[in-house]
Amino acid sequence: MTPKRNHIAEPDPSLLQNARDGDHQAFTTIVRTYENLVYSFAFKVCRDREKASETLQDTFVNVYRKLDQFDNRSKFTTWLYSIVTNNCLMKKRRTKLARTTISLEELSLGDDRQAKAAHRELLDSSRQTPIESIMNRELRNLLDTAIQALPIDYRIVFVLRDVEGRSADETAKILKLSIPAVKSRLRRARIFLRRQLNEYAII
């Protein structure tokens, strides 16, 4: 089941060119347009408001320094997601907060049809709304705890696909992975989260 894709407008090419040419007002417009996207995504990945705020600042510093390297071969938002992702990963490595308690590579996947059925139950009506908007507060808290237990590489894929609504193709471009690798990580993340939530007999 594919979650509803969040529509994010792409910036006008002239705005990007003006920012490249040193127009500070143009760059300020870019920041104001995408700061909520950057902070929201960073928080969903980092699970910490302070780190999300730091990532927000780091991201736009990177955008300012590297804007002349953006060649329009991909969408600007795809490029922006990749910068946020890299900043989150670097921050995670620097602070050594990775606490993986399960090897998802060794996770028994079982019947693929069962996995798909579990995912349908987990996301329920996500075709109409993003996942966070369909969960009640208690289940959102439980889901948040379960997401934090995911290794960050799997967490990022889950957030991009099932929370942000990015396609498998765009997620692959953001993370510089193959589409099969994205699908594999997403499938394992979904099964892990399903099992974590089952412990609470919520679904």
C-alpha cells in the first residue's frame, strides 16, 4: 500500500539562479519555503528537537555553499532531502548514538503475503492521509518508540517512503541506493515495526 504523497512545490529556476548569483533575498525565500520541510524530516529521523534544529541550520549552510553544484538533473527537493539525510547520518556517527539491538539482515521475513497483510493493517487508511495523521495519540507514541529502535539506515527509508510519501525511485536517488535495496530495507522496517506494535496488542 502506497501512502499519500506529500505535494512539495519545486522552486522556480530563476529563483535558484538568482540565489546562485548572490541574491540574498532569493536565498532567504528558498529558506523560508523549505525550512518546515527540512526541520520536520530531520526531527522524524533524529527524533530529537535540538538535533533537528542543528540539522536545519547545517542543511541551509550546505545549500548556500553548494547551490552552484546543483545541476537540475534531479529535483531540488530530492537534492535537499539528500543533504538533510547526510547531515543526520553524520550527526549520528559523531555522537555515537546508534543502538541497534536487532540485526534486521537476519530478521525472518516469513511469507511475503503475510508481510503485506501486516503492512496493510499497520498503515490502514494511509492512502488518504500520512501515517501520523491516522494514528491516535497512544499508538503514535508507541510507533514513535518503535521507530527509534530502528537502525537509522532503515529508519530513513521508512520515513521517506511511509511518512513523507516519497516514491521508491526518489528515495533511491536521495539515498544513492538501488530501488531493490530501498524496497528490501522498507520491507524489513515494516515487519520490525509490526512486531514491536504487536507486543502491545494494539493491532
